[in-house]
Amino acid sequence: MIVTVTPNPSIDRTVRVDRLVIGGLNRAHTAFSEAGGKGVNVSRALATEGVDSIAVLPLPSRSAVEYLGLLGDDVRLSAVPIDGSMRVNTSIIGADGTMTKLNEPGPRLELADTEAIVASASAAARSGWIVGCGSLPPGAPRDLYERLAKLATPERRIAIDASGDALAAAVSARIALAKPNREELEELAGTKLTSLGDVVAAARAVIERGCASVLVSLGRDGAVYVDGQVVAHAEARIADAANPVGAGDALLAGFLAAGARVEALPVAVAWAVAAVRSPGTRMRAVTEADRAAVTVCEPIELGRRLAA
């Protein structure tokens, strides 16, 4: 079982324009909304590929009907009712693929809500994975993901895809897997990462702090996996990217679904390709063409510069 925990879910609004004019009138030619949140995206990608998953999340009362209507039957939920309205995250995408994001903070999460979320995750996953995903809403304790980490047992592993203090605390709590992107890993390392070698060194430093393994999403540079024994890099260069939102979530979903070992890296990148080729944050089914686009780079080119 793979249980995802999304403390700050969202309604994701995607708006497409020919060109974004700051300070001027912009007319959208398409716009649509989806039920979102990083953990929900992970669970939905898993469900698309037939992998059993439950998404644990707070469900604000004033947005519950809209959110559940958007989600439909895509994902099994374990919802904790809370007050307030769900945040709306807006992605504005130009004709050239340039994306501008505006993310709202989300409703306040009280201590009792946090405790209920952690308890729901524990009850849903007696074995397998608990995966904490995304930003923390107002009021949430900074150690929320560290609390999830304490649920680890020999049968139940913890993965965290977050940023800042929340990720740093979880790493020190000896989680099984951290899934930062480049910017989040730079924040953990306290320095800019300009090459694959820098990424590997920073990931190894994270492992030295207590984390068992690190999966780093690098956008156009693919993904890097590091644990105590191995280092691997895989990428996919495609010309038909539609929407990068959700690619990192699909990467994590594919990695967990394929066994969360180094051999899972090309599968994970193929899932990310499927997400990037999808118009919204919902990953479509992975195809043979997505898998064929993936290249495992052996040996890893440590001196290679990362894309700007």
C-alpha cells in the first residue's frame, strides 16, 4: 500500500494564453480546474497505472463539494474535515510553454487537525509507504513530516517530498527517501548546484544527515538517484512537453511503484514524461513512447552543467 499525505491540497487552475502581459489585459483561450495537491497527484498517478493508493488530506468544509466533484472516483480518500476554503493554485502557460504560478497559502490547520491526519496515515498504511507531500498550510507544525517519520517500522517506510525546514527536519528523522527538486536540494545544501556532480555531492550530504536515499528531480536534466551504495542518472529529451506541473509528483509515484530502488529510476522518468505530455496536472497513462524516450546515462557525467 502507498499512502500519500497532503497537508495543503488545492484546486489547480490552468490558464493558457498566447503571451502573458504583466500589467495589461490578458485573454485566455483555454482554462480548466482540477483537484490538486502533491500527494493527491502522486495517488492519482498510481491509480492511473493500477497501483493501490490512499490519499490522506484535510478537506475544508466550504470547498468539499467542489473538490470532490473535480476529483471524482480517481483516488481513494481518507479525508479529515476542517473549517475554511481550499486554496486555488493558478498556472498561467504561454504559447512557448513558459509557466507563471500563483499559489495561495491555504486554510489554517489546527493542532487537532494535524494529529488526525497523522493518525489517519498510520491507520491506512500498516505496511508499504507513507509519503508526505507538499507545503505546510498556516498553523501546521513545522515538524509535521518529522511526526510522519516517527511512524516508520520495518514494514512501513516514509518518503517526504517537501521543502525548507519541513524537509530538513524529516531528513534528520531518518526517513527512507527524500524527493527534493534542484531548488529544494540547494536550500538543504546551502549552496547553488550547477553540475550533476554538485547534485550528487549534495544528495550524499543529505544521506549523511540520516536519510537512506535521495531522488532529485532536475527538470530538463532528468533525475538523479543516490543511496549509500549507488548513484544513477536518467533523462528524457522530448519536444512535445505540454505542462511541467505535476512531473515531479509523477516521478515519485513511478519510483515508488517500481520498487523504490535504483532500477526504478528509468520507470520513474517515463512516468514524468507522461505527466509532462499531459495537458493538466493529471498524468495520463504511461505509453511505450514515454518509456522509449528515457535514457539511462552510464556512467554518470559528473562534470555536466545543469540547464539554467
